[in-house]
Amino acid sequence: MTASSPAAPVDVAIVGGGPAGLSAAIALGRSRRPVVVIDAGEPRNAPAAHAHNVFSRDGAAPFELLADSREQARGYGVQLLDDRVAQVARDEDGFTLRTAGGGVVRARRLLLASGLRDVLPDIAGIAHHWGDSVIHCPYCHGWEVRDRAVIVIGTGPHSARQALMFSRLSADVTFIRHDAPVDPELDAAIAALGVRIIEGRVAEARDDTDGTLAAVVLDDGQVIPSGAIAIGPRYEARTELFEQLGGVPEVVPGAGTVIPTDAVGRTPLPDVWAVGNASDATAMVGASAAAGTMAGAQLNVDLLLKEAADARAGAGVA
């Protein structure tokens, strides 16, 4: 159910209703904070059929996890607005957010849990199998491709490490250098574990007649059978609102861009927080949820200290 924009200012507006945003909302709701979560319904893990390494819910569908968490958040008075934030600006009380659907939300604090975009390498056939036979995280989806012929395409400086981790899941792992830099130490390690190293570039991923991933084709025409492909996408956090407020995204070498924060989610901008994949590109579902709970708890303390300071000032106490 879609809630209308709240008429009165809320304590915290949360942009993004994934594991991080909803966990923060629940922590704040349980502290009796008026909160609104604004979510466009585009979770990062939407292409995946199942979420893994989630405490007590391993293998659950991502949208099932979100639906359950939304219902739990509502139980603590959290308002959920199915919309997209188009603009944000500071005002005398905090922030004014304007949504694509014409809604207006005013809030004392802003938490950006808007996630990121995975930018896939420009290789024909890769996008078609993304989240199924083309994966990036051995801990999220490696078990599902165990014992297959796994091709690791070197798309960045961490690709050889991917090959190292996938060697635990299959005895048939091939690392194709592609764009990855040479790392003699890691190359020696993966070779010692039975990973085949090919100095070449991938031209395309090729399917079988039934649409199943079958092989990768190199620039020189060599065809290498494959049942799964591991890549390292470039990460682009959704930083548009952060930048509207004057924030500068942080460039993570070899990975992409994120919103800079401290350990509990504070950004360099006053009263602006960020959590989940918006600030940590490598965080899985469980880690994002945990970070969201921590940020929610810290936001509550931040608001309490401000309320205490206002009360002292109102009473004339220095």
C-alpha cells in the first residue's frame, strides 16, 4: 500500500527501502521516531532469485524479505511512500524532499539508503545472464554454480582474488586476464590451486541452443566452455541527492564511487547520513541490514542530543 506524503515534518526521511533503509526505519520506529521511507522499488538484488548469507532466511527471495520488512516497519508507525525523490534542499528545519510523483516530505535528518548501480563490462551476452549464470560474489551465489566450469573475466584489480575464491567451489576455474592487471603473487597463488590463466580478452558470452550459457569466445576466436561467469562490475552509488546538497562522492580505486561516511553512517554534510550499498559497495544483505540498524540507533541519539540542547536553551541554561 502506498502512503501519502506526511503533512508534518518527520524526524528522519529515509531514501531507499532496501535492507539498510528498512532496518534503520525499524530501529527508529521502535524508538518512537516519526519516519518516512521513500522507495522507488528498484533493489540492487532484483535480478537474483534468492538472497544468501541472510541470518535465518538463507535462500529467501529478495522481494519476500523486503515485503516482510516493510510490514514489520509499518507495525512501528513507519510511513512508506512508493515514489522516487527527485530533489532535496535544506530548509530552516532540516530538509525538503520533492518526489517524482509530486509529493513533498520535510524532515529534520536525511538518511540516504539509495543503493548503487552495477555497471557491467561491455561484453556481448553478459547482461542477459546477470544474476543467474553471470555473477560477481562467490559468497552470494557461488554455491549455486559449484562444480560448474567457471570463467572469471578480469575486469579489474580484484579479479584474480575472485578466481582465488571460486577455486574453493569448482575444480574447473579459468581466469581470463582481459583488463585485469598482472599480479605475480596472486597469479602464482591461483595457479597453485589449479586455476588456469589465459592471457587474452573476451569478445562475447555464447549461449547453447536452449538459451543456456555455454561458453565464452575470445578475441582470437578461441571458444572456452563455461557453465558460469564471474565478473567484477563497476559500482556507482546513487549519489544524485548527496551531490544536490553539495556532497562530493568518494572514488574507490578499482571499484567505483560511493558516498563517504564514518563508521556509523555520518557523511561530511551536517545532518546527512548514508548507509548500505550507497556507502559500502561490498556490503551483502546482512551487512547492509546491520549497518542500517546501527545508523538508525545513532540517528536517534543524534536527535536526542539536539532535543536536549534545545530544551536547555529554551530554559535559559547555558
